[in-house]
Amino acid sequence: MVSKNVKIVNSEGFHMRPVSAFVKEMSQFTSDVKIEAGDKVVNGKSVMNLMAAGIRCGAEINVVCTGDDEEAALNAAIAMIESGFGEK
């Protein structure tokens, strides 16, 4: 298991477009991807779970990856989030 805290920087937070892109990217990995936001822990490969979490700009989240390709999954997730999904 690997994890890293990261801040949501795009102004609209985790809305439909970035969530869809994130899920598409994370689905390429065999590892489980979880997003911890406050008291919520959601499946990082589920559009519905991520949308329901209501993650806004400025939120501090923890990305947790577990599995054979956990390092690659974590690196990809962090890169996407830190880039602001191209929306900063």
C-alpha cells in the first residue's frame, strides 16, 4: 500500500469532466484506488462514488493505492490532480 496527500487545485473541484478522466486513467491499473476526503473513503475507480463525495477546490485528500502496480497508479493519480486536470 502506498498513499499521498494532495490538494485539489482546479477551481471547480472534482466535477464530472475531471472525475471521468480520473476514473478512465485509474481503470488502467489493477491496483485498488481509494480516495479519502474528510470522513469519506470512496472508490477511485467509480464515477458515482467520486461525484457523491463532493470534493471541492482546496480540499486536502489522501490517495491510497494497493496492488501490483500501486506505485504507478499513485504517481498517475497525483500527476492528474496536481495538474488541475488542465483547468487551473
